[in-house]
Amino acid sequence: MTKPIISCDIVQIGDTHIFLGSLAAANNVYILEKYDVKHVLSFLDFSPQLTCPDKFSYTLFFMHDNVQQDILSSIRKAIPMIEIAAQKKENVFIHCHMGISRSVSVVIAWLMWKKNMSFEHALQMVKRHRYFAQPNFNFCNQLAQWEREKHYFHL
């Protein structure tokens, strides 16, 4: 019997319960099980096929990766979901299409809020684990706004 191919397109962010990657990893049941993922948060501009809805809880945040997209409203909805999973000690996989901009922005925002990091520090932490992470210009501006507002966000 051949072993399943393991995609490298999933990374754990430090010692957190957060995993980051792309749609390809989200569609790989073996990968999700290997990392004991329980929740999949998708930041996409289409509805993906749910690989195993009986094994994982899925939430879709419909969003584009462009200069008009408001990401802060989705961040404010995603953080409580991430925190509920953390309280249960359950892993969360956060992804967008390529795992470069949208999902990275959400992980950065969570780090800024949870660990009281600056935008730059959170971006550098994510880049240590996913070197090609790069939120688009619009998301960077909104994350700068989030840096000023994060202290007022409560669950």
C-alpha cells in the first residue's frame, strides 16, 4: 500500500493551535487529520467543496483579495471562533486560496489581539513559518487600523 502524499502547504504558527495554509491543504483530509485539525476557516470568494463535513467543522468567510474588501468585519467574527476552539484545545486551520494574503491577514490580526503584538511583529512571526506570506496593501492598511483598535475588541 502506498503512503498518501503529504503536502507541505500547512504550517503551525509558533506554539499556537493555529495552522495556516491554502485551499489545497484544506482539501487534503490526510493533512487535516495528521495535524488534528477540528475547525476549518475558509476566506474565499467562492464556496469550496467540503471535503469531510462529518470530520471537521467548516466556516466560510466570503471575501475577495482586492483593494475594496473589508477584512476587519470578518476578523471580528473569526476571532471568537478561534478562541472557542482554543478553550477546547482544538486546532484550527485557516486558509484562503493560496495562503498568502487573506488568511495570513486573519492570523496576523489574531496574533496582534491575543499576544498584544504590533502589526510588524505579527507579520514577521507569520513569515518565519510561511515566508511568502504577504497581505495585500488594503489589508495592511486595515491591519494598521486594527492595531489601534484591537484593545477595544472583547469577546
